[in-house]
Amino acid sequence: MGRIVTFGEIMLRLAPNGYYRFFQNDQLQATFGGGEANVAVSLANYGCDVAFVTKLPGHAIGQAAVNNLRYFGVDTSYIARGGDRVGIYYLEKGASQRGSVCIYDRAHSAIQEASPSDFDWDKIFEGAQWFHFTGITPALGENLVNICLDACKAAKAHGVKISCDLNYRGKLWTREQAGEAMTKLCEYVDVCISNEEDAKDVFGIEADGSDITGGKLNTEGYTSVARQLQEKFKFEKVAITLRTSISANDNDWQGMLYDGKEFCFSKKYHLRIVDRVGGGDSFGGGLIYSLVNGYNTQDAIEFAVAASALKHSVEGDFNRVTVDEVKKLAGGDASGRVQR
């Protein structure tokens, strides 16, 4: 199996203990996380050869981020060093009817101010099999749009499959900016990952009969979304996560994978959420693992959704689970019984 490469921003996450509100006491937990870094850690935990590419400053906080990735077995040798800042995000976890809150402090981070010369993509993709990025990374600035384009072109030249999670973030760019940039980037993408909102926000494609905030999803409508995305960009596969948010603590979670011929829906899981952040990234990590290992369409979506369901039980951005644990849940054992 060839190396898997992910590219994006890793940030310092600062969060109150438990379900405290910001500064309800004088403590904040410091961990690291970020879309493509989360995917890399998932894949490393599954035993994959995976490299994470970014730019980080050479000071102690930047090195702590590198060391954290190395702890999980992620290859950090392609990380560019320089700049002054590690991006920060503050997270207040929601409970019951109070939603979670993310506040970004990432302007002028090292990766946001990176230049194309920071990355030798031909060297990075030597021996690689798969490349993954998200819509968050090009949202950081026009320079990142160009760097992502360079990466996609180099990946294609090396015969590398490309996956992209659309991951629209309205705090980073407008729908018009996202649509223009992601249209250019998606021309190179083989596997598109989306959710019930991203396809609409980025490309204006939506499922009829769904009320996201009211907790109503029309699963049949998403077959139309997947088909429209596939027809627009000729994706090999389109994966869509389906979340019914009953409250901040209780969600129903399901996924669909379309391979151009059949629509496969996973089992639906009822989640009691410990930490929601990184849930979509754990889905992406599970999907990439299953596809590079030759799973069929139904088994691939079952593995990806089970992996993500487990992530919702884990504190922090990173999904700290094994292949065996995911397979056990995907196989039908959702009892949560003590393992002795």
C-alpha cells in the first residue's frame, strides 16, 4: 500500500473543562486538531503509512504540534517550518439545547501565510497512493487555493487518487468565493465527501424536503444531491454524511456512498455525544482506509460511519480507535459492554 498524504492546518485547541462555558473557571485544556490532521491521525491509528503536510513555526508551540502528530505515528517530515503563529480555536462544548461554539483565532498563522515554494509536491507524492484535503484549507486565502491546485496537479501527475471534504466554513469565506475555488479544485477530485449543508453552501445543490435545524432529513433527497455532484464533476464516488440533530448531546448518524451505479446507505446510529468536533474527519479517515483496502461500496460506508460514530465518544479532535473496534461496531455490536 502506498503512502497517504493529507494537507491543511493543525491548530491549538483551547477548551474549558467538561461542559463549562468560556471562563466559567480559570482553566482551558490545550490539545491540537484540524481537519486534515485529524484524518491523518485516524489513518495512522489504522496502521496506514500517512504523512501530514502543513507549515508551522519553529518555536515551542509549533514543535509541540509536530510532536503530537509523531506520537500517533504520522510522518511529519514534509512539514515546512517558518512563520510566527500556530492558529488557535476556542471550543465551548454544547449540552442539551445549547449548541457548541467555535471561535477562531487563526489569522496570520504560518500556513495561512505559506507560499507555493514551501512545498515540493513532486517529492511529497513519490510513492504516494492517496491525497486528501478539505475545503477549509483553500478558504484560508488565495495563496492556499493556488497551493492546493499545485498539490492536485502534482498528485494527478503521479497517479495519486484525490479525496476532498467540502467542509464549508462561513467564517472563513463567502459562498461565492467557495464556489469559484472549489469548482476549480474539484476538477481533480476522485472522491467527494459532503454533508447535508456543504453541497448547498458551496455549489447550490440541496436535498428537497429536509429541515436541518428542525431535525428532519429526507434520505432519498440525498441520492439526488450525490447524483448531481457526480454529474457535475465526474467524481468516482460521492459520500454524504446524514446527521439528525435532536439536541447537542443526541444525534442520529448515518452515511451514504454513491459509486456512479448504486446508492448504499449505512446503518443508522443513535449517538450520545461526548465530543462532536472531528466527527466528519473521522468519517473521512474511515472512508479512505476502506477504499484503499478494496472494500466494496456497502462495506466502505459501513466502516466509515462506524468509525465516525465511535469518534463522537472520544474527547478531542483525534479519533483514538482501532480497526478492530470499528469493525466490531460495523458488524453490529453496539452494546457498549465492558471488554474483559
